[in-house]
Amino acid sequence: MAGMSEVPPATVHQWLQAGEAVAVDVREHEEVAQARLKDFVHVPMSAFDPALIPTDGTKKVVFVCARGQRSEQIGHYVVGSGILPEAYNMAGGLIAWHEAGLPLDLGPPAS
């Protein structure tokens, strides 16, 4: 399916566990320092660089932010601009992920 789709956190978790997706976190550095997914690509919205998005086509690209609004904007942008043929937005963002009881890395990321 081409285009932009919204998927629930449980589905994103399954995809990540199975190695079928990559999470692209578009939150800012200070937000990522507080909590984040275990494995992700960080491309902050304020300094968005499409060249940092994995576009090899082997995995689904899921955009993530705090509540799902910024990531939805970025997803629509990359699909609308032809950067990716399809993209996914995690519904409700990391807040919904946390509320679903899914694992988060907390505190500053390891260097």
C-alpha cells in the first residue's frame, strides 16, 4: 500500500521486534534525552534532513514523535515529496506507546 498510514503502537512494536521497520524519531534533542525507543533514527523536525531517512525500501519507515502530530506532518511530507512511496505514523506517539506498557529507554542516551 503506497501513501501515508497511521498504525497503533502495538503494531509498530511488532514490526520493530520482527526487524520489519525502522523508527524515525522527529522529536527534538531534549525530548529524546528524556525517553526514546530502543532502536531509532533521530531526525529532529527543526533540522529535518530527508537524507537521514533510511530509504532502501527493505523496511517500513515509521515516524514517531510525542503525540503523533509532528510525525504525521513529516510522513505526509516525505510521501508527498516523493522521498518515500509509503510511510507510517505511530498513532498517539510515544505517549500512547508508554500508555500501552511498551518498553522505553529512559534518561540520557548512552554515548
